[in-house]
Amino acid sequence: MFEVVNSGAMNKAEVMEEDFETAGALCLEYRSGLRTADALHAAIARKLGFKLLTADPGLHQDYRHHRIANEVPEVRLFELKFT
């Protein structure tokens, strides 16, 4: 997934009033923990059938709660090498 981000092949999406309404509805379900900007991204991704990429395990669970496609990449901050 990071390869797509780094390739410059990202799509822009027009934000519509309905996206804000959907995001608000997602936020109303307080058990999910999804809030404001993350909810707006989720609403647009759901509408367009996109998968979201997040390194935040909590956000991953919030998206799963709402059945919004998402992926947590395997991130290696550093690798230890012993010789």
C-alpha cells in the first residue's frame, strides 16, 4: 500500500454535503471512537469503495467497527543487525 502512496497515483475526491452528514452519523455512534476528520475520510472512502491506510491500531478498530475497508501496514522503524 505504501508503494501506491509513494508513487503519486493517489486520487482526489470531491467532498460533498452528504459526506459531512455521513461523517456526523459515524461520530454519533460513540462506541466506535471515530471522530471528526477521521470520520469524514471514512465516509468518503466508503462512498468511493476505497480502502484506508492507517498505522493507528485504534483507528483501525474504529474503521472495522463501521465496516470500512482499511489496512494497517507492516511498519519497521528500524532493524537491528548483529554481527
